[in-house]
Amino acid sequence: MVNLINKRYSIRTKILFFHLFVMLIVIVSILLFNKEIYEESLLANEIEKASLLADIMSLDIASKVELGLMENVKRSLDDAMEKNPKILAINIYDNSNAMLIALKNRYLYKEHIKATSLVVAPRSEQNIATFELFYSKKDYDYTVKTHRFFIFIVLLFITFMFLISSFRIKKYITPLVLLSKKIDEFDPNNPKVNIKEVATKDEIGDTQNALHRMQIDSVAYYNELRNINSNLEYITLKRTEELEEQKNLFLVMAENSPIAIALYKEKIIYANPSFLKISGYSLEELLQISIYELLGEKDRENLKNVARKRLEGNLRENITYKDLSLIRKNGERRHIFVTTSHVIVGGENAGLINGMDITESRKKDELLLIQSRFSAMGEMIGNIAHQWRQPLNVIKGTITKIPIYKAMNTIDDSFLDKSVEIIVDQVDYLSNTIDDFRGFYKDDIGEKFSLNDSLKSALNLVSATYENNFIETSIKYSRDEIFLHGSKNRLNQVIINLLNNSKDAILDKTGDDGGRVEVEIRKDNAFVQIIISDNGGGIKEEYLNKIFDPYFTTKNRSQGSGVGLYMSKKIVEDNFKGEIIAENIKFEKKIIGVRFIIFIPINESSD
């Protein structure tokens, strides 16, 4: 039955097979019940009745048979047969199997039950005869036939209902079969509505109406998708044309751009003429090497990691390098300003490099740095003159005392020792001042130094000038020792430039307030701040955004060159990866001074 259901038959055939199967099971069950249970039970009941009747009658005639009163026995049995027409015949045999009595009813029914019982003498309690009883099965046969006829009627009714059910199933299944055929005919690649809406209010009708609506929606969606597909094809075509135009435009711009441009994956895949000019290689030679192989050893590993992350798709932000070393084919080292970006080429991750040769500009910056130092040299010489004036006066005064004390004949060893000690201390002070001055012009890039020591050294070089001009200073060093990597002398140059600017502003200020400069070092999680504030009257608001431009000065041309603040900004940004800003200090809306703040990232410059 399972195999039958699993085979490819129509639903109607499957249902008919199922009904037929159920009907067969019911019929077989009824027949088995009738034969095995009902008829056998009825027959056993009849046999039990016949056996009980034979036992009763044998017991009734036992005393008469023992006395040999056979006629009495015969009359008694005749009476019993008259009263019970189901008794068809009675036979009595002695122990030698000789017939003693043989009685028959009017006719012997061919279907009967034979029951046998022993006749036991009441006195001797011995078997004296055998009693045979032939009992009619007529009632049994009639009951069985009647029951079988009833079963036949039931089976006939079941068959009739099966036929009616088959016709009804056909009526109900036919729309479903037609619906299935319509569904098979439905072409999703060219959908058309081939299922009609019906008024039937049953499950099949609801299903057909749902499929009808679904087909309408499918046709609408198909038409919409076809329109979308047409639009997408048009958009794709236009986009392809635009991309081709952009590609051609990029090539035209790149080929004629003064900026060096290169695309790279594992190897360089494109380089414009400006890149070829900077590198000194031909395009064929560049296509065989990686982009980072062109760099100096200091920058190579860093750009190699950046290139790897870009190719893996893990780095998409633009990165700018203000100064990278590029090694030309002839071994010459050039300085380039580079921006690297992430791009997609041929559906794969790639990198884009835009670069400019800043070698000449860097040389100009070096010249500006020298110019700035020479510009500060006059200030420094003036500072040294102030620094030396007091020690020289002390030395002169000490030496002058010696001939006076000699003339007075009061010179002793104690006086001479003290005088020598004073002179030596002052000479050491002068020597240290010369050392500080010499160190100011010495390049020490890459050294580790203490920020507090650097600030003290810068303040020492200007302290005498500040004292002679009655400028009060307030210094707040960092509680924690802060170490930076870079040029201590260049940072000193920045601090001295700012301190000299504050001094000049205070001296040029009109008013009676005394001059004051505050210097403070602050540290947070990311930056160390060097803050220099004064009360020199501040800077005009329109000049604040220009003071770090080269050759811009608010001073008289004879007093300032306009390179000090520009070089201070360059040093902070290039050597310490930091930032310098200026802001006015206001009190009751009046500008009273200026504050310079230097930000140096701790992770970039500190230990």
C-alpha cells in the first residue's frame, strides 16, 4: 500500500485505492468475525445444550434400565421427543454394544449434533449402557443463514457507499486535477494568468482563487522585474561608458600631471611620466618591482606594512607622509611628500600613491632654519652680553680688591682662596653660558632628552635679558619626568623664539602694567603641552591665522624677519609630529596678551 501511494498516480486514483483498501479490510474483518467468533460460538452453545440434555435424560432412565424396564424407558423417551421436537433420534446400547432401544422422530434432519452419555446404575454405580442423542441443528442453521444474510446486506451497503464515494471523489478531485494541469502549464519565464477565479466556497475553490491572485501578482512582478532589468541594463551600459570615460580622463590627467602617480598591487601596475621622472626607472622596470622597494631603509618597512594591509582590504583610510626618502635608480636620494589611498582595480584591492618631489623645498626649509638661527643669533649675543655683564663685574671687582688689600698689607691666604673661588665660579658660569650658546646651533636629531631640562636650558639663555627688562617669569614644570625623542636644540629654538616674541611684545606694549610671562608643562594621556603666555597686548585677530606664514611679521622690518614662527611651526610638525597654535588672552573682552600652545604626541615622541 505504501508503494502504491508513493507511485505516480493521480490523487483520485490514490484516494480510490485507499477506500478500496479500507473496504477490503472491513469486509475481511466482518467475515472473520462471523466465521471465527460468532458461528463457532453459536455452534459450541448448541453442542453444550445437546450434551446437557443427553446427561439429564441418561440420568432419568438409569434406574429403569438397571431394572430391565425397557418399555417404560421407551415410553419415557417417546414423551420427551414429543415435547422437544429438536430431539431427532435416541439410541441406547448395552456394554456389548448391542442395540437396546432405537427411537426416531418423524424424519431425521440431515444437519444434527450427536451427543453421547453413559448410563450409570444408581445402586452399583457401574456403566450399564451408552445413551446416544441426535439433536437438530435447524435453529442453528437458520440463525447462521439469517446472520449471513445481514452481513451480505451490510457488505452490499458498503460496496454501494464505495461506489457513491468514488463518484463524489471524482466530482471533487476533477477541479483539483484541472488546477494541477494549469499549474504545470504555467511558465515562470513567460507568465500568463491561466487559472480563473471561481465562486465555489470550499478549500479547492479558495486554493484556486489564491493561485489566481498569485498568478496576477507574478505577472505584475515579472513585468516590473523586466522593466527593472531593462533599466539596469541601460544604467549598466551608461555606467560602463562613464567608467570608461573616467578611466580615459584619469589616464589623460595622470599622464599630464606634475604629481607622481602610481598604482600597485603586489607589484607596481601603473606609473605616470612624473613618477618615472622622479624614480629614474622606465615603466617596464617599475612593473617588475614592489612600491616599497623604491624607499630608503627607514621608510621601507612602514610602507610595506601599509601596502600589505591595503591589499588585504584592512586599511581604507588615506595616509599622508610629509617626508619619505625615495632612492632613484642611480642611487640618488630624493625627498617626496606622499599620500597613499585605497582603490579597487579589476575587482581587487589595490593602492594609489600621489607624490611630490620636495627635495628643493626641503633645502629651502633648511636655509630658512639657518636664517632663523642667524636671526636669533643677534638676540642670543645680546642675551650673552647680559649674561656675562654681572659675572665680569664680579671678576673685575674681585681682582680690583687684590692691589688695594696688598697696599694695605691685609692680604692673607684666606682672602686669596676666597677671591680665587669667586673668580673660578664666575668663569665656570661664563663657560657654561658659552656651552649653552654652542649647543643651540648644534643638530642632535634622534636623541632622547628630558623636557624639563630642555625648558631650563632655554630659559637660562634668556633669563638675563628678562631680568634686565624687569619681565617677571612663572615656571611650572611637569611633576613627572617626561622624555622626548628628537632634537633638543631645535625644541629649544622653538621655545626661545616664543620667549623672545613675548619679550618684544611686552617691551612694545604701551601701559603701566609690568611684563609677565608664564611657562607651563602639562601632560595628559595622549599629548604633552608646552604653554607660553604673556601680557604683551596680544595679536590683532586678523593676523592670528597668518603669524605662522613665512616672512609674515607684525614687527618693524628692521626688528623681525618673519621666519621665526614659521620655522617654529615646521620644527614642531616635522620633528615632533605635533602642532602649535596661538590664541589671544582676553579680560573683560579686552585682549591683554597671547598664549602659544605646543602639542607633542606622547606616543610619537616619548619613551
